[in-house]
Amino acid sequence: MHATFASFEAAAKQKGFEEVLTKDWAPSLSLDVHSHPFDVEAQVISGDMTLIVEGYPTHLSAGQSFQLAANVPHSEVYGAGGATVWIARRHPKTP
């Protein structure tokens, strides 16, 4: 777990992540199944969320992190208080 955004960003950039940002998610927001064309490494900073991959839900609260490979179908459900998440994105290299 990273204590500061600067620490999270530095570690992500060392791993080759090009984009690092903070995202605030609305309370009780539910995102249907979708995918992204980039790898994700993220840390929940406040609130909570549930990440559902292949039908398996993982509940995440402040201080917990997760990784998700590019193009993996998933859905997201945010808690009653919403969530703030630090997100790093890395686009796969094309041959």
C-alpha cells in the first residue's frame, strides 16, 4: 500500500505505467460489464467497491489494491459512500 499519490505514481511509472490518475466514483454507482484496452493497477483510497471478474466478486475497501489485465471483461459496483481510487494505466506493446 502506498501512503501518498506521489509514491503510488512513482512505483507505477517504474513498472511502465504511462498514465496515473485519481478517480472519484459516485455513491452506489454500478458499471455493467466492460473492458479496457490497457492494464490497470489501482488502490482504493476511500470508500469501497466490488470488482466482479468472471462472475467472482472481490470487495475492496480503503487501503486495498487490485490489478486487471487489458481486455478482461469486468463490472464494478461502488459502495453507498462512493470511492476514491488511484489508477495506473499501461497500454500493451503492439508487435
